[in-house]
Amino acid sequence: MQIESIEILNYRLFRQAELKDLPRLTIVVGANGSGKSTLFDVFSFLKDALAQNVAVAVARRGGFRELVSRGQKGPIGIRVKFRESGGRLATYELDVAEDAGRPVVDREVLKFRRGRRGQPWHFVNFSRGKGTAITNESAYGQEGVEAERKEYLLDDPGVLAIKGLGQFKEFRVVAEFRSLIENWHISDFHIAEARPSAEAGYSEHLSTRGDNIAQVAQYLYENHPDRFEQVLQAMKERVPGVSKVEAKPTEDGRLVLRFQDGSFKDPFIARYVSDGTIKMFAYLVLLYDPKPHPLLAVEEPENQLYPELLYELIEEFRDYARRGGQVFVSTHSPDFLNGAQLEEIYWLVKKDGFAQVKRATDSERLRDLTAEGDLPGSLWRQGLFEGAGLK
């Protein structure tokens, strides 16, 4: 599945904004306060709303009045267009309003359009806990077949319909979209938490904060040696000097990461290795996961990394996207942006207090300059991404 566009309405800085024609690798730049973190928070909001309900998701962000755009009453709206596994374009629409002081799902729709002229099939159509879902989904697209719908009543008007219906196999498209959101990885990596030794145990996937990296490394080594070897090979190619990485058990049952530098006889344990080496290893563990996330969202990956590693990292992100994943990255680094292709770049600017979205390929000037050999990061540094300052 691939997200092709995201529209955001009345969500903090985004009164009305849309990212269209999204590639599998999307890089977002902009000045401080332009909305980059808010954009990534939309992914977290959907994941929180699905895991719990919209009331919990809104409360974690300070309440409805703090979340809704300044001067607006709502509803807060999120629109996601995506290609499902059959290749058809689907649209998910979610509106969140406030009812007697409590956030509720004001409207939730998941739909396909039947060809260029056909009326869309609303696979899910709910409002405040009540609605319908199509029960003959497998007949979608068959000539002359009409949708068969059944009414449903949810226990809580703040619960997403895709949460309940997505558990059942007969709602394949709903289940696919639910799984897409559930398996998003929104990185909140903290280098300090990746350094300490970890309790020995079982951990298949890197956590959003990176605090279980030793456990995941051990899991890959024992259960997926081919993937672990790919990580090591990438480390050797991307990080000069690193020849070996291992998760070593200690006598008290903990795991520590040890990095072998070809210039030294004894390996270094994680707390003595550079921040950049630890972070690059964590990203590679994430990118070579045997069960990759359908979507990765990473804010400012350049932090703690040497500038010369940034081109290597963007290549790893791009390879992940080529293998079928989708990656969203925000950055403040011209060096990172120099490794990007123009069609991968979007930038945010503020106008009248709200964020607007621009795409680099829409600028004739940027297209001409990059065609002549100029690098995007250098053009950004020169101020040619209008309104998207470095600070």
C-alpha cells in the first residue's frame, strides 16, 4: 500500500493543507515553527486514535481547543488517499468534533471510486458511533453489482469504525488500512536510551525510542542471520572503520552492544562509541527489519550524524522505499537535502499564521537550476526555497 496524498484540516497550524502526488520517499523542509513536527504528529494522532479512541488521542495533545486551528471551531479533518493491495485508489476521511466537551468521530468514511465515472462505494460510512459497512466487498468492480450494506452500532462514539470492522476478514480493505496505521513507525529516537545495556529478552522490532536496540540485534543474529549480515555489511560500507557488531550477554543476564573497529584489537561497548555510529546502526536495524513497517516517519535524522554519513543514510531510506516501504523525513540539513531528488522534496511556509505546503517540482526555477547541476541543499541554503529558511 502507498499513501498518495494527505489533506489536513483545522489541525493546529494546518487550517487547510494538502500534500499531493506523494513519492515513496518524501522529504519535508521548512523553518522552525512552520509545521514539520505537526505534520508528523498527524501520523501519531491516527495511530493513537486507532489504538485507543479519539478522546485519548486529543487529550494527549492538550485537548480539543489546543488541537483545533486557532480561530476555528472544527471539525478537525484528516484525508488520506492510498493505493490498496489490488492497486485501486481508496480514500479515508476522518472528522473529529466536540460533543458536550468530549471529542467524537463526527464522520468516518472509507471509499473507492468505481472507474472514472462510477459513484464511489462507501465501504465504511459512520458518524458518532452509528453507520454502515459494505458486506459484499468481494463483488466490488463487478458489472451491475450493487453494494450491500449492513448497519452497525459502536459502543463509543469516539472509537474508529475501522478498529472494530478491521478485525474481520470479510472487510479486507478496512483490515488493510487498519493494519497500515497500526504498523506505522514514527521515530522518536533518543541516543541516550540506545546506549545502556538492556535486559536480555525477546524483541523483534526496534522501538520508537530505540531503547531496545541490543535485544533486536540479538534477535536478528539468532533468528534472521541473513538480515543481520545485511546490517553489518551496510555498516561496513556506510561507517568507516566498523568491521563487526555484536550483542554480547553479560554475567547478570543483560545485553550490551560491542562495535569492532578494524584499527583496534578490542571492541568498544556502546557507551564508548560515537553518537553517529550508534544512530546509524539503529537506523539500519530499523530499515532491514524482516517484517518492515509500511511507513516510516523520521524527524531530523541528521542529529548526531557526521555530514558525510547523511548521503549514505538517504540512500538507505531510498532503498527501503524501493523495496516497497514508504518514508517521510523532515530535515534541517542542507547536506541531507543534497542527496535528495527534487521530486522527493516538499517545503512548508507560514502565511497569516497557518502552514502551507509547496512542492519543489512546482517551481520552474528550481527545476531549471537542478537540471543545470545545482544541488537542492545548496539552493535551500541560498534561500531559493522561498519561505523555508534554515532556522
